Amino acid sequence: MTQRGKLERGKMASGDVRVTARQREARALQLRQAGLTYAQIGRHLGVCESRAWRIVQRALRRVVADPLGELRQLENLRLDSLLMAVWPKAMAGQLEAVDRVLSIMARRARLLGLDAPTQHQVLSIDAIDAEIVRLEAELRGLEADG
């Protein structure tokens, strides 16, 4: 075999290894999403627990930039799975499934911070007293005019 043929064969083998590694990462991520421990993932992939952890972490780093993002991404994947499971029933008009979809959507909104915070106005006794005095003065002014 020529040198060029060996190089091309080596590149293909290297590419195949990358595809296999990506497939392993995807499978590890699916298993983690399903709630399996790293030891269980390792058994599924035929690797030790620490290797399974490294595979999952590498896969998550590809899609997540920060540590909290890792957890959010995992939760989002789980919510996606749940949503896909109940969506057809909700779209068919099954009210219980519609409620489930809305619940999943509400959870996702909280997770991603999509909802505006609830604003509360707190008044002190002094502020309430001042408002009463202001309203009484306004009423006296109206009575004087009328």
C-alpha cells in the first residue's frame, strides 16, 4: 500500500473513532438524562464509573458553558422528553394532558427565568398615615368647592 493510501485509511479510522466517541457521548447523555447513575452508565457503555463521568462531562461541555448551565441543560432535556410524551394527547384535546403540558411549560419558565418577578408594594405605618392625611385634605378641598 502506498504512503498516501495508509494516510487516507488512517484518517478514515480516526474519523470513525470520533463518530464512535460522539455516539458514546450521546448515549451517555441520554442515560444520564434518564436518571441513571455514573456507575450504571458505565455498565451500559462497558467502562468504569469515573470514565462514564468523564464521557458525560465532555458531552455536556460541548453544549454548556457554565456549571449551572450543565444542570439547566440536563433539566431541559428531561422536560423536552416529558413534553414530547404528552404533547400528542394535549393536542388531541385531552384536558389532563393539556394541564401536564402547561405544568411542564411553567417549570421550564421558572428554570430559565422567563417569568417576570412578582412585584409587591410594602407600605409602612407612617406611609399609610401620610396617605390618609393627604386623602382627608383632598376631601376637605372637594367639600369646600362643592
